[in-house]
Amino acid sequence: MKKIIVILVLAAGITLPATAQHAYKFGHLNVSELIVLMPERDSAQAKLEAYGADLQEQIETLQVELNNKLNVYQTKQATWSEAIREAKQKELQEMNQRIEEFQRTAQEDFSRMQQTLLRPVIEKANAAIVKVGKDNGFTYIFDISVGALPYFNTDHSENVLPLVKTELKIPADKVAPAAAATAR
């Protein structure tokens, strides 16, 4: 039993200094801020806005058509027979349901388009972060934009945003709109 304890103490004595010599290097950055700074994101955002405007225009066209039919119904319903009124009411209800369905589908399409357009931007940002991490010997780089890191000590963690901006050839003086507003 004493031999086991002696062996454990010796093993701990040998491994502790080796572990203590290995210093961990931590980094952090706001990935959302980085993505806003990327020129590829501006291009994707412009395409997304155009796509969204087209969808909105189609919704508005359908809504105008529904409103016109509703106005006709309201002005002429008193002169129509019961059968015509019921048919027109059913037509208005069906058209309203089609518009609601189109709005749901349009929202889903918009989300898919957003993911499709931003995926390459996010992948490029992640690749640059990985490269900076490897090239500069970081053990971990944390994304502080997601809010999953409630505390980090800036004395022991380096902000790697400037390094990643350099890797992506983003001018050092370019800042995200939110960061520029808080700096004033």
C-alpha cells in the first residue's frame, strides 16, 4: 500500500511541473461584429434585401387585390342574392387564407435564402479564426457574441478580432456600426 502511495506521489511530482510549464493561450472575439465588417456580407445583404423586397411586393399585390374585392363586396352585397353573397364571402375567405399561406411560405423562403447567402461568409470567417488560432498558438478562441460566456478575464484572454481582420484583409480602422456608435 505504501509503495502505491509513493508511486502516485512520484508520478504526480513528475507530471505537475510538466503541466505547469504548458501555458494555455486564450483568445476571444465578437464573431457577429466580424461578419458585419466583411465585404461579402454586404453583397449577401444586398441580395437578401432585394429578395425580401420582391416578396413584400408580391404580398402587397395580393393584399390590394383582396381589398378591391372586399370593397366590391361591401358596396354591392345589398343588391346580391343570398347565393351570390355566400359565394363572394367564401371567395374572400379563401383568398385571405391564400395570402396568409403565402406570407408563411415567403417567411420560410426568406430564412432559407438568408442561410444560403450567409453560409459562405460564416464559413470564411470561421476558417480565418481557425487559421489565426493555429498561427498564433491559441488553445481556445471564444465567441463572445453568443452570450454563452458569462465571464472572461481580459488580462488572460486576447481579443483576436484585429488578427482575424488582418487575415481577411479588412482595414484595421473599419468598425461595425454598433461598435462605432458605442465608441462615440
